[in-house]
Amino acid sequence: MCKLYAGLAWIIAAAVVVQAAAIAFAFGGVLNNVAGGGVVDKALLESGGAGGTGELGFWIHGIVGAGVIPLLAVALLAVSFFARAKGARLWAAITLGLVVLQVTLGFSITDMPFLGLIHGANAFAVVVSAVAAALLARRSRRARATRATAEEATEDAIAA
């Protein structure tokens, strides 16, 4: 279970990187559209697309951020109850809490744009907590392997 726990944590961290790349692609497309004489107005926003090259970036950012990462964070918390690693539940809960905050901030940006500052910074916190969870599981696996090897060596010495 520790491998699954660590794998989920690494996937969450990687998904946040995908998020950053997708939104940069999206806004790059918007800027390209504007530079080419296009206009970003209410009609364009209400049409469900940003127009131009980077439109797919908005879709990726929305699907991964509002769907995939929250599901992965819930799965991480569920698996943490079966992973034999000290602190696994704590780091999974921290990661889930940060993800919930991130989604809430993301949906609140249109009403309060300044929350985008916190949304961007919190993304780094999600990555850090997910990486901490993954490294915790890896350390725990290594510690158990070291203890098992030491116990085998002790048993071999007693048997000899």
C-alpha cells in the first residue's frame, strides 16, 4: 500500500505541473489572439472558449483541477489508512485540505480576482505536500526493508 500511496502522491504533484503548463498555454493563446487583433470581451467568455490557439489549455486546466486532482487527493487519503507509514494520514489530509482550498479559490476568482494570487501560491503548497507524502512513504518502505534485513542477519547469527 505504501507504493500505491507514494504513486498517488507523485501523480498529484505531476498533475499540478500539468495545471501550470495548461494555464500558461491558455493565456499564451489569448495573448496571441489579442496581438493578432482579436478582442477578449464578455461575448467571447460566454461562448465557452477563449478563442485562438490556447483554448484547449483552459479545458485541461478545468478538468484536471476540478475533477482529476480532487479525486486523486481523496484516493490518497483513503489509501493512507492502509499504508503503514507514520504520518501518512496527516500528509494525505494536508494535501486534500490544500486541494479543497485550491478548487474553492479557482471557482472564486471570477468574483474576486485578487484570489488568483493565493490560488497560484497555493498550487506550490499542493506540490510540496504531495511530494512530502511521497517521500514519507518511500522512507517508510526503506526503513522496513532495513529492519527486515537486520532481523534476518540476527536470525542467521543466532542459527550459526
